[in-house]
Amino acid sequence: MELRITSLTVGAPSENFAWSSILFRQWHGRRYRVAPMITAVTAGWNIPMALGTELDYGWLDAFHPEDRAAHLAKWRAATETGELFESVARIRGGDGEYRWFLTQGVPLRDESGKIVRWYGTNVDIDERKRAQSLLEGEKNLLEMIATGVALKEILNALCLTIESCRNGTLASILLLNRDGIHLNSVAGPNLPEGWTKQLEQLPIGPCAGSCGTAAYRASRVIVSDIATDPLWDVPEHRASALRHGLRASWSSPILSSKGKVLGTFCMYYRAPRSPDSHDMGLIETATHLARVAIERDRAEVALRNSEEKYRDLITASPDAICVTDEDSKIVLVNPAGVELFGRPEEELIGTLMTETYVPEEFHLAEGRIAKLKTGGALRYERKFVRRNGDVIPVEVSVSSLRGRFQAIIRDISQRKRAEEALRASEQVARGQVEALTYSLDVLATAPAPDKFLGQMLSTIGRLLDAQSVVFWLLDEANESLVFRAAAQGSNFTAGDPKHPYIKDPLAWKEDKALRETILTGAPFICEDLETDPRFPDKLREYLLSKGIKKGLNIPTLVGGRVKGFIGIRHGARPPYRPEEIELAQALAHQAMLAIQMTDLAEQGRRAAILGERNRMARDIHDTLAQGFTGVIVQLEAVADAISSGDHKEAENYLRRASDLARQSLNEARRSVHALRPEALRRANFWDALKDIIKNTTAGSPICTKTRLRGKLPELPHEWQENLMHIGQEALTNTLKYAHADNFETQLICNAKELRLEFQDDGDGFTAKEAHDGFGLAGMRERVEEMGGRLKVMSARGKGTKVAVVLPLNGESMS
């Protein structure tokens, strides 16, 4: 509020005028002897108007030392020129406080123009002046914040601004330490240095002086007298404050925009006092400006750190990163981009990204650029042309970036090769499963051996995309080759009379390639028929005339001895892969099964043939079918892993599928030779069965449990083999038909009997439904051979339980 005082002059400004002396009492209670001046009495205040000269009087002492000279100079100029007098100065009151006053004087002239009196006013403009000063200070601080001045400098300027608005104020700003316990002094230009050190030593808490308590409470703390306030009941802290002449302390927490304590702003005084509304406004303004400065500084630090990390990331990125303008010209590129383009950076800048497109994809670039200009983002694969002309597959992710486009380009050559290899391996493995499953079905229907053999050759040709497949047998008695069967595509064919080995069955002895196959029992691979020196000329000319350029010879073995071979012929094609050769060997073994069956039939031992075929079919069903069910499970997991982009996991599943297929192939060989299962050579049936369950279900969603109760007794080899195969059959049925979530296996042994149980929580079935009777029949046959009982319990929607009970006292349970 402004205080306006109108005054009346006494005396005249002249060297010889008579001075009127007025004794008055100003608001500060002191007596002054004054020169001719203006005085007034308003609201009980006697205030000197400060229009006199300095002379030897003491009225000028009431003015602020910084304002005295300017005020006096203005008065002298006014009295000399007779112009209006105006001055703004600080005048001290009785309480020792300075206030701003606007003093104005108007001369009164006589008829001759001589000044005879002065009239004047004094206006208290302290609040307005301080508000202007604060406003100027805020403006200056905001400019400092906006221009990136150091935080410490800004906060010190803030303290000085507040101190200029309230005489006797000592301002300080503390920031909360990263430990969340202590405060660090960052600003307080006029505070004693010893006191700022003391502030940093005291942890925040419920009774930690003004600043420590304000930070702890996250609320304002007003201490009017440090000497008596209980919040200062920390002896060394209170003593230090008093020792440095501090008596009052008002602290306010500086809260972030999210309400988190950043630090404190404090106003100290050297005498006890409480804040008024003006002081509270200063505190609000100071804490707000401090928050803005601190948060801006931290945001800039975070941004700088982020930018540095981004630059480091861009520089270290193995992917090419390019920035282009709207015309697709490159403006920035990282080191990986320089390597990908195969051109130096200075040469790349300004070139068009579209130059890296292959001609057949160039039409796609225009549409992609148009979409990006609408603010979209793109991700696609394309072919990338390097400077040296190499074309490589890349994956591109492009996004808009403030009128520019940022492209991340990744070389995916290795990934494409891995995907292609995975697809090829998966195709071969699936073909192996398909062929073996098909052969099982054929064996189960007991077709004519020749028909089975022809179907197997046709399957080999289809899976390996062969031009023709021929099966030859070796007549050991005559040391000659005998044509057995052939297939071209899906058609069975008869022997070609023009074939050199049909013309002369003994001519094969000149065939180094075939002799090598029969001698070693290993596959023979010819990648170039025209240049391979191991082929006799007649056979080479014959095969070339048929358009054949490469081929495989796969020996057929019985009891480890070569009984013949299967010739697989191709035109132009890529080199043979190991998986293809392995598939061909597996199918050749199956073909040999058909030949053995034919030999048995020719020997007239029908009963023995029937029994042997049943044994082989049951073995194949219990091993290969069940083993390749596990292969199918692994291949399904491969498909899932490929679709999700997890190529490493896909390789693991594919490797497991190949292992299972290879194990099944070994079981096929074992079945042919009526040998003991491979798994039982290394362990008892219970350990072997647990391994089979684990390997078959790996990668599938089904959960398995195995439990042994009692001590496993010594069992005959035949019993162990039968129990293991029964377990395989139970697991296969669950995987193929039950759609179960859980499969549990329990073996209970006591002195009287052995009980093996398999249980799932799948779909179940009823006795009237049609099922794979061959599998259940095989279980019953095996249990009956051991003199035990088989129980199968199932119902729709309630799962299936299979129990095998065997006597251990030597008595049959049938």
C-alpha cells in the first residue's frame, strides 16, 4: 500500500534566506535538525521530505548509503534550474528497516519568477518497488534457466534476488543427496561457510532443524527463534547456528512436479522474527523458481546422457542406421552403414537410398516413401545392392523423424541360410517319418512283397525327387546282379533290356563305384557322372543317354552283409545333403524287409514266415511307430519355434527329432536281425522306459511323471523287452489320440507281483468305438506270453488307465 504525504515548505532557497529549523520525530524515533524542507503530519508520522541541502545537518543519514549521492544531486539540480524535483530512494525507519519512497517537489514562484517556496509529496512505494524488483529477478532467472546457465549459478542468483526483496534475509538452497538422508548445500552466497558445512553433516529427520525437518516432512517449517524451538534440539546444530549469529529460520521443501522432495529453500535472520504475508509470498515464489531450475537441469542432464548413450548405441550398432531427407537422400550414416554400403561416408552423404534397390523391386520404393511421408512406419525385407554389385537380403525398419526418415538395415543373409537349412532338414525329417509310417501301414495290411517293394521305390523317388530308382540284388552263388524292381515317378517299371547289367549280369565287376559299395557297405555318392572315373564307360553312356547326371548307390544289408543295392538317379540338382542320404538308407532297409519276407515265402515256411512277420510287425509297431510319434512331436515344436523366430530352439528340436529318427532306424535294423533292443543293452527296462518317455515328449505340452514303489527285481530279458514295448505303446496312444495334458507311469514291486500302470487325463474311449486294435492286441499278446493280466480302463472324457500285473512267484495269472 502506498503512503502519500503532502507537505508545506518553510523558508526560501537563497544564500541569505533565513533557515527555519523544525524539530521533528521521524518514524524511527530520532531527532534531526533540517534545512528548508517540506514536512507533513499524516497518521501521526513526521517525515522529512528530503528537499534540503546537505550542509551540516543530519537528515541525510536516514537515506540508504547507496541512494544518498544520487538523491542530493537531483535536489541540487532542481534548485539550480527550478525544474520539477523527483527522486526514488530508500529511507530508514525507526526499526532499522529501509523502505522505498517517491519524493516529488514543485517550486512556487513570485511575480518576477523567483522561487519562493517548494511544495512536495512523499509516497511510500516500498511494496511496488520490491514487487518490481522481484519481477525483474524472476525474469532474469527464467532467462538464465532458458539459456542453460549452470544450476549453481542460477540458484545463487535466486538467493540474491530474495535477499534484495527483504532486508536482513540470508537465503540458501539445499538439494537432497542421492542417499536420501543428507542435504547438500548448493546456494547461499551470504551464509557463513562454517554453517553450510554443518548443514551437510546433519541427516534429515523429524527433529533436524528447519531444513532437515522440512525435507523429512515434505512440508514447510517456520522457526521464529532457533534458541528455543524444539525442532532444533540437536545441541551441536543449535549451537553452531547461534554461534554464526542465526536466530530465525523459515524452510520450505522444494517438491518436484510429481511431489518428490528435491531439496529445501530457507530464509535466515539474525534476530527472532515470524514471516508476514509478503514473506510467505517470497517463499512460494522462490520454491517454484527453484523447482523449475532443478527439474530443467536434471532433464537436460538426462537428455545429454540419453543422447550420449544413443550416439554410442548408433556407433556401436551392428546394424546399418541411415537418416535420409524427404527426397530419400542420405544425410547421416553410422559405421555399420558404411560397411554395408561398401562406400566411404563422405561419398554416401547426398546419394539416393533408392540406388541400393534391385531393378525388379525399384517400383516398390515410391510407394514406401509416400507412406512414410504421411507419418507412418514400415518394416519389410528386400534385396540390397552393395557398391561391388553383391546383392544381399536385408530387413529394413523405417520411421519418420521430424521431416526425415530413419532406416535400420540389417543383413539377414545368415538368417536366410539358416531358415533354408531348417526348412530343408524339416522337409527331409518329415519325409522320413512319412515314409516309415507308410511302410508300417503297408506291412500291417500284409500286401504282396513285390507290391510293397515297388511302393517303397516309388516313395524313395518322390521324397528325393529322383528321376528313377532301381533295386538290384546280388546273387552270391553266381556273383551276378539280378534286377529286382524299378520305379520312375509313381510308376513301377520293368527292367530295360538295354541296361548294361541286364545284358551282362557279370559286367558290374568292372564298376569300381559299385564294387566299393558292396565291399564297404557304405553309400556311394556321384555328384558328376561325366567326370567320375569310377564308372565304366558303357554304364556312363547308358545313364547319360537317359538324362542322368548324378546319383546314389545305397547298399541293402542283412546281418551286416550286403545283399544288393538301390540306385537313385537324378538329372541336374544341388549337391546331396546328409539328411537325404540318411533318409535313403532308412528306406533301403525297409525295402530289404520286403525282400526277406519274399525269401521266407519262397522257402515254403509259411508258419515260420507268419510268426516272424508278426514279430517284425509288432516290433516295428512298438518301436518305429512309437519312436516316430516322438519325431512328429518334435517337428511340431520346430514349426512353432520357426513361426516365433526362435531359430536356435528350432535347431534343438530338429536335432532331437533326428536323434529319435536315428534311434528308430537302429530299432528297424535290430528288428530285422531279431536282436535285443538297444535301450536294454545299457539299462534295465524301467530306466530305459523313463528315457523313452522323456525324449519322446520333449518339446510337447504334455506333462509326464514316473514313480517307482518298492525294489525292482531281476527280470528275464524277454519280460523287460515286453514291458518296455508296452510302455511305448501306451505313450504313443496317448500322444496320437488322447489329447492329454498329463501322462503318469507307476511301477509297484512287492514279493508276490509286479504292477506297471499307465494313466492319462485325455479324451478316453468306449469299448464299442473303433480303435487301433493292433496296438492293444500286441499288448495282450506280450502280457499273455509272460503269464500276466492286462487291464484297460477308459471312458469318454475321463482318460485311460492301462495296468499290467505279472506274478513273481512263478505261477501264471491267466
